[in-house]
Amino acid sequence: LIIRSATRWAEQGERSSKYFYRCIKERNRMQTIRALKTPESSSATETKDILRTARNFYQNLYSPSRTIWHMEGDLLSAIPE
């Protein structure tokens, strides 16, 4: 995005301003995950730890072994016909 914007400004004879760069930098800062809470109630702040925590969460979430089969009947009976 930054390179495309700078190219467009150069082609059109405009100069980029600090304001636009600051807006892009702020947007990137807001979209970055700085920390995640781990299942052990600590915080993962290193990139590798954040990635591992997220991967483990979704692996556990979508793992078929996480299904509580004895509650399946209760859940299905609560759905109106």
C-alpha cells in the first residue's frame, strides 16, 4: 500500500506527507496483536508464543476429541421441531 501510494504521488507530481504515513503506521499498529492470554492465564507477548497460543487454541477448538458426546442428546432435544 505504501509503495503504491508513493508511486501515485510521484506520477502525479504530488509529495507524500507525514500525515498519510502516520495514518498508515497507526492503522498497522491497531491491527497487530501484541499479546494473547494463554490457557495457563499468562500472557504470550513474543511473536512465536502468540502464534503457538493461537494455533493450539484453534486445534483444540476444532478437534473431534473435544466433543462431549453425553451432552449431544440434551443439545438436540433443546432444538424445536
